[in-house]
Amino acid sequence: MAGILVTNSEGTPGVGRTAEMLAAGAGGLDAIEAGIRLVEADTSIRTVGRGGWPNLLGEVELDAAMIDGNTFRSGAVGALKGFLHPITIARQVLEQLPHEMLVGEGAARFAREIGAATSDNLIPDSERVWREWFAANVSEEDREKWPDVPLADLCQQAIDPEKGMDTTVFLSLDEQAEIMAGVSTSGWAWKYPGRLGDSPIIGAGCYADSRFGAAACTGAGEMTIRAGTSRAIVLYMKMGLSLEKAVDEAIDDLRQLRGGLIQRVTIHAIDKTGAHRVVAVNATEQLTYWLWREGDDAPHAEPVELVAL
Ligand code: ASP
């Protein structure tokens, strides 16, 4: 077993910090939380935390989750508004509550209760793009009644926002041979208010089991929720499949989905031996991810394997 850290390219602001902490013997949950906090606070990452894209109403709603692969305790928050570090609030759900997930006003209430840092997450550039969209797409009549208008048709545009969607995902196997995962996102730009993606859904957006491995997904959360992708990969490994084959099976599961918003997904997976695989399904460009292995001086970027459905 050799320690390993895999993050996607959105993890850039935090991957170095997480790797340093793992190299110094920190536990995976602490190291992942510290790294994701840096991503959430970095406004150049437009799909995570402050600087993330807003929903249809121009409000930034954030989702995040962590899972401890030893105890299977998880903590998730969804559709959270007004806080800088959803990953820390998710961690505290894991640490303090007899629940696994809080959403919306309840998540915000808990965040206030633990003294979490507040933040205006809609940065001026996101507001500008949203206002341009609003001006071009919302009818005169609806503008007068806004926001009390039907949003169902407008939310079809969440399929093709200006800058799309993404998430940051972190998977670690630490010095204690413990496997952990954490994810954080603003979800799809122009999503229906209250929409949860896969990130806060344990088993869809991420899963970890220190006996076998971990997986986390980015891309169309609607797909990985339907296929239970992250849990499936770990379960396939439990049933004896190699990491390689487990990911192949999960891709085959995605291939079976019919109807709905079939788009792109990137799967990140590690196993207990320190092996890993990162595959993008239906990607329109070459993607990279960050890899750090015990003994490496620093994380380095690797090309993502591309597969078409
Ligand atoms: N999976 C995220 C979601 O569906 C978005 C993404 O990673 O692209 O909210």
C-alpha cells in the first residue's frame, strides 16, 4: 500500500496543501477538508464555492459532502446559500449530528449554529453573466412578475449554460491505510432552485470504503444519481472486480440510462493498493487530473482517459 491523492483539475488551489498534509501523516478527512477549503475560497474556480455559478434566480446554491471510509459516516449539505465553506459544514454534519445530510434553510441554520463563515458567493462577473442571460431569455411579462413565474421551461437551459458545470473531487488513501472522499460544487449554472446534484448524495457523487477503495464523479449529476455510480464502483470492487473492471461496469451502467439529460461524466477512482483510474465519458475536450503518490515531491497533472458512451 502506498498513499495516494487524486483530485480533478478544479482541485488546483488545494491539491498541494492536501498532499503536504498527507505527506506529514495527517488523516485523509483533515487533509481533504483543508484542500477543498482553498478551492471553495478561490474565485477563479467558477464551479465551486464563492465564484460558483448561480441558479435560475441568480442565487448561488452550494452542495458538498465528505465520507469516512472506515466508519461510513458521511456528512452532506445541499442547496446551501450564504456560506464560504460548505465542505466544513458537511464535515461538521458528519462529526456532530445523528444525520447524514442537511439541505436549504436547515443546512444554513446549522451553519450559523456552528459559527461557519458567511459569504456573498455571487461574484460580480457571475452576476453580470446571469443578468445578460436574464435579459436575453426572460419575457417582458415574466420580468414584471419575477420571481413568481414558472421556471420549468427556463431550467431546460441548465443543459447549456455559458460556462457549464463542474465540481471539485478529492480521494485519498492515507498513511493509516484509510480511504476518504470529499466533494464540493455550485452544481449546474441556471439550475432550478433547490436542485441537488450528485455531490451531496452519498453513493452517487462520492463513496469510500477503506477495505476496497473510493470513487467520486463530476459532470451530469443526474446520471450518476440514477446509476448510483460511486457506490457501484466500490461495490464492484468488493465483489472481486479489479479497479479497471469496476469502472468499466459503472460506465456500462451509465450506458443503460434512457431519457433525461444525458451528458458527460468523469469518474475518479482509487483502490486500497494505491491504484487509480480517471475516465471521462463523452468529454468534448482533453481533461487533466492531479495525482500525488507517497514519496512524490508535489502533485502532477495527468491526462484523463476518454471514453464515448
Ligand atoms: N456533478 C455536479 C452536479 O451535477 C456538477 C459537475 O460536476 O459538473 O451538480
